[in-house]
Amino acid sequence: MRIAIIGSGYVGLVSGACLADFGHNVVCIDRDDAKIRALQQGEIPIFEPLLADLVIKNQREDRLSFSTDLGPAVAEAEVVFIAVGTPARQRDGQADLSYVHAAVRDIAMSMSGYTVVVVKSTVPVGTGDGIERLIREVRPQADVSVASNPEFLREGAAIGDFKRPDRIVIGVEDDRARQVMSEVYRPLFLNTSPIVVMSRRSAEVTKYAANAFLATKIAFINEVADLCEQAGADVQEVAHGIGLDKRIGGKFLHAGPGFGGSCFPKDMQAMIKMAQDHGTPLRIVETAAAVNDQRKRVMARKIIRACGGSVRHRTIAVLGLTFKPNTDDMRDSPAIAIITGLQDAGARIRAYDPEGMDQARTVLDDVAYCGDAYTCVEDADALVIVTEWDMFRALDLDKIRGLMRRPVLVDLRNIYGAAEATKAGFAYVSVGRGR
Ligand code: UGA
């Protein structure tokens, strides 16, 4: 099958590389000339495990190419994916569809023969209808179907998520499009990944509902963690105890400093706005978003308490800056609010992150970035673990203790146990584990 993907950002690149690896012939398009030139040389602009190898392999085998020229790629394609960004609109938090609409106009001018236009970008309900109208305005005779095919990829695990998904959601309004989309995903179908076909509007809502539910689950367990901490219970035991109930499920019950990233906060905002516009406010989602925002600031206060009530002129070492491990993404990372809160209280910050420091430099001022975890903790008055990179899970605590000025360890991801930290001489504070 010939496939064009408009937008070679995170979603477009991962989808393009994986679809090419299934055997399809894929062209990834982007307006950014420098990005496309780099991709043509096999240079990948984002950090995502396994992605670079997959891109290079499929390029070499002639199934994957990159171009700034949308016209010919769309003209030849049977399926055109739209994977451009939908950032939050400044004025109201709703998803900004200007990139989507610009792409649709370009596609409408260039397509030839029956084409399925597939929206992968996260868009408000009804966007597919609007796209169909727009195409028919530009090309009244167009032989086109518009489908919704939201992605459920986690950064850092995106290739595995694409190739072994829990499910594939396809929203279509006609049988021809359903058949074409089944053909696109046939390799997975054979792998027994369920393909769930539904209406376009249902698919659009499914994406938001999935993210909002997962985010709410995290906000919920974080509040339970606060209760556990005060009541002398352990949130990890509680999460295990409830998670074994299949109706609840054990995943996304890790308490921590609050969720971040480019998806949950933005999609919750967009869904909240969308629901308000439909006259059906989502109070639970609204509350979960507010609880999470506040939590990030509360984490700074938690650290200050662990330092005896003041961090003025103290040095705090922060390990982990990205919103989660295995990504270089700093967008909405809890580390930003935490570090800013500590700086406002007068602390000096030293920090180390294996992949996130370049991006961190663009959003955080006055941070001393270090070359590794051990350098980072030198002469620090407290060590705070914000992101649970694997390399932080087995630190030599005795060595760390020896390098620090004061032995305070604030473990916001619960990757150490109180017993081992105390044995190494630390005053240890974690999340939701009261004694
Ligand atoms: C999320 C969803 O998991 C994907 O299914 C979805 O496709 C994607 O958004 C998207 O809309 O594009 P992602 O943002 O990459 O993926 O990251 P997650 O692994 O979901 O983590 C989000 C945040 O929640 C992180 O800050 C993480 O640390 C936090 N989290 C996650 C917790 O605090 N506790 C948990 O138990 C799980």
C-alpha cells in the first residue's frame, strides 16, 4: 500500500517507520526543510528507543522516504495520515486545528483517485466532519473518505505500543474506508491485536476519554497516597491491593509528583473545553486536572519540609528532569514546577538527566547542569529524585551519602525503600508511604 504521512513529528515518524516496517510504502512529509534533510541522512530529531534503527532499516530497504513536497506523495497515496500538532489554543485551551486545516487544504488540492484521509492527530469531536466538508469545498468531485485513527503511543515505548497495541481504534463512516484501514493494519490483525471499528465521532471521543481516564487514575492514586502518608499506610501496598481487581487494573497506579508530558495536561484541557461547549461539563476531569496542577507545587513544599522548613541558600540536587524516563521531553514536566518552587524559596539547584538537559536549558534558568548523578550530588543539602530513570534505581547510596553535605533523600518516585535509605544514613522521604 502507498501511504503518505503529513507531519513528521513524534507521532508521524513513529507511525511512518512502523507502517513501512509492516511492508507498506511510506513517504513522511514535513514543511521543515532542515528536519527532512536530517531525516534523509538518517538523523532522528527526537529521542525514542528503537526508532532510529527502524527508520534507517526501512529507508535502506526503500520502503520509507522523507520529503517536503506534499503534492506528489499525496497524489500517489491510497491513504494519507494527518499527524500534525494540535497544540492548546492560548485563548481557551481548546485544540488549535490550524495545522490540521492547512494540511487538509494541501491534501485536497493534490489527491487523485480514491483516497482515505486519516486523522491521527488528537482532535475534538466533529473535526472529521469538518475535514470532509473542507475537502469537498476545495475539490467538489473528490473521491474521498475521512477516517479517525487515534494513537495510544507512550513516549519511550512507542515502537512496542505501535507494533503490539492493546487495540486499534478506527472511526469510519463507510465500508470502503473500513476495508482500506483493515488492509493498513492487517499485519497486526494477524497478530491478534483487536481492531475496534466504530463511528468517526466515537473514535474522536475515545482518544480523549482514554487519556482523561488514565490521568484521572493517576490523580486518584496520588490523593490516596497523601491519605496513606498521613494515616500510616503504604500506597504501594494499597495500589497492589486494589489493582488486582480486574475491574480496576494494576497499571497507572504509581503515586508520584503528578503527571506531565505533552498529552495528558493538554488533552484534558481540550476535553474539558469541548465538554463545556457541548453543555456537559466533565467535573471529574476538571477536578483531576486541577488536583494535578496543584500537586506539582505541593511537591516543592514537601521537599522544603524534608530540609527542615527552609531551603534558603541550600543546594538541592535533582536527579531526573523529563516528565518520565526514556524520553528527552520536558513538556509540562513536574520538574519545572518543583525546581521553580525551590528556587523561589531561595535554593540553588544542581541537576542531572540522561536525555533531558538540552530541553531543560530552554525552560529552566539558573540550574547547574552536571555530567552524572554523582557529580550532581556533590555538596548538596538534599537529593531529590524526580524522574525514575533506570540508572537512578541502583545508585551507590553510601557513595552518594559521602559526597553530600547533608543526607536528605526525597524520592518522589518511590524507587528506594525506607530501610535501605535509612541504613545508608539518609533521612528518607517518599510518596504515600507513611510509617
Ligand atoms: C500518554 C498515554 O499513555 C498514551 O496512551 C497516549 O497515546 C499519549 O499520552 C498521547 O496522547 O499521545 P505519554 O504522555 O507518553 O502517553 O506518557 P505516559 O506513560 O502515559 O505518562 C504520562 C505521565 O503520567 C508521566 O508524567 C508519568 O510519570 C505519569 N504517570 C504514569 C504516573 O505518575 N503514574 C503512573 O502510574 C503512570
